[in-house]
Amino acid sequence: MSEMINNRELKAMDPAKRKATLKQLFKDLHDGKNVNEVKAHFDAFIGKITIEEIAGLQHVELIEGDISVTEMQRIYAAHTDLFKGAIEENESVYGPENQPGHPVHTFEMENREIEQLLQNRLAVHLEQFAMEDSAENINLLLEDCNLLYDIDKHYSRKENLIFPYLEKYGIYGPTTNMWRIDDFIRDGIKLAKKRLSNYDGNKTGVIEELQFVLREVSGMIYREENILFPMALQNFTEDEWIKIAHESDEIGYCLTSPTEEWKPARKHLDTDAISEGYIKMETGILSLKQLELLLNHLPVDITFIDQDDVVRYFSHGKERIFARTKAVIGRTVQNCHPPRSVHVVEDLLRDFKAGKKDTEDFWIKVRDKFVYIRYFAVRDEDNQYIGTLEFTQNINPIQALEGEKRILS
């Protein structure tokens, strides 16, 4: 009886002690303590947990630095096991996502299609492949992987549209840790495709990779729908959801797309028209309208971050190489990159700020494009660092040039 009383007292503890208890439980999971034992303590001392408490846990504090796929998978699976059946539903935050065209409705519609692909195709074909690794079964799995990689659009919308607004509200856990798992899933699908395209008889390798993909994609659907989306619905304003809906088309959709446009109670989003004022520069005068059109007509993508690493501007040409949405404006550049590449960005900016470098170039293959990415340290007349310019260009057409073409020819 006394133990039951103590448990009731613990569940009614003040928010600070309750948060400290939760963080200790998460640390225990991180340190490898038995999941069932931690779950027993959670049930006894915490019982139910709210979306606000999950948001306040700041998982990023508990999962830092480089971490292996296996270890990250273990920790994140343990977190999910801890929450299953324990999240308190707040009915007041639900409703808008049931309307076709609302971003959450679209995300969940995609998840249903992903589940169908996993259960009715990939899992079935994987079982057939396990019994016989014939050319036909290999091709069926390849087709499934090609379809499933459409999930990249689903994750990109989440990372570039949902995460920035969560950060605005001081919620950073999903930004880092979900993005990591998203990348592991992307890598898993790519590796499975590679193993299947160049099949060398390593049946076990294919099976293990696709079992990993099946498990992690299903786990991510649970985390999105039980933690991430309720968290976003609880915090985001209608204006923010409208912006997210409007910018989703630019990235694209996974396996399906909205059947109609979401029309909230307020029919349209009020936006400020571009001022017709003029900007006087050293070498000329342009209206804001002219300046924006000029930048958007350049055959390159331009992004500028200020001295505090905050994204301040990006051009909006007809054919962007990498997805950019307005949600990144005001966001630190570190949080606009996958966690595994952040250290490269930070090293580059550190060298620019210290004056060790003024430029840095990279070139990579992106689908059918050969992309040249250039970074320039922007300095004022006193040589003070004021930001970095990113300049991205598809140089395939330039590489294909031959001979000469003169203006007068």
C-alpha cells in the first residue's frame, strides 16, 4: 500500500522534478539499461506523458555527436517503446488535419500509401526472395525499392517545412534525431537497391537491409503520427499551416498527392505586396521588384546567410537544384543541413570567419545534373565578415559546350 501511495506522489510531482525524472529515464535508455526495466519505472513514476512534456525533453541533449546506425536505431526504438500507450491525447489539437489538403492530412494519406507498399508488396516480395533469389524476385524487390524511395519527398517536406517551425517554438529534439533516422532509411533503401542491382548472391545482406527498412519506416510512421504531428498541431498557427501547404508543391509528394486545396475558415493568407520603392546602389538604381526578378532570372541558385549563420535570403529561380522553402528564412544554416553534414558546414564557416579562407568549392552528381557548389565569404570595406554566399549551378550544359558561338556569327 505504501508503495502505491509513493507512486501516486511521484505522478503528482511538480513539473521540474517530473522532467528531471523523465530525462533520467531517457539517459538510462541511452546508457543501455534494460528497456523493460526502464519501462517499469516509467509506468510507476510517470504513467502518462503529454505532447508538451515530450517536446520539452529536448532529446538532442541526450543523443549527441557521431553515433552508429545500430546504436541510433536501438535508442530511438527504445524511446518509442517507452511512449507506446502512454501519450495523453488532447482532443482540442485535432481537427484541421482531417480536412483534405491540410499538410497533416496529406502526410497521413502518404503514410497509408507507404504502409500499403510495405505490407502488400515489399514484405511479400521479400518473403518470396528469401525462398528463391530468382531474377524475377530480384526485379520485383527493385521495383518496390524504386517506389519506396519516393519517401524522400515525404521526409524532405517534413525536414524543410515542419522542423523549422518547431525550432521557432523552441522544440529541437525531432529536428536532429528524426532527421538522422530519415537519413538512415534513405541510405538503407539506396543500399538495398545497390545490392539488388549488382546482386552477387549475398541473399542475407539484401534481407537484413530490407528488414531494417521495413522496421524503421513503420517506426517512423508511428513517431510522426503520435508525436510529431500532434506536437506541430498544438503549436503552429493557421498562418503557418497555410504557408506549409503552399510550399509543399515545390518539394513534391510521396506515392499520392492532395486531391484538393485546403481552405481554412480564412480563405486566403494576407501577404505584404513588394514595395515599389527604389534601392540606390553604387553602380545603379533598381526597384525592389526589378531586383527580385533579376536575381530570380539568374541561371543559378543563390542563398545568403548572415554573420550569425542565419539564412536571410535565397533566390527563387524556375528550376532549383535543391529544395528551399520560405520556412528556412530566419533559421540557422546548421539546422538546414542533415546532422551528418553539419560539421562540414561549421568547419567552413569557422574558416571564413577567421579569415583563413575566402572561397570553398564542391562538385557532386545530383540525379541527372552535375552540380557545382561555391561558397564565398562576404566581407565589407573594412574586411569584416558579414556572411556567406552559396552559389549553386548545374554545369552540365557548360561541360557540353564545344567550339565557339560568337554574337556576330
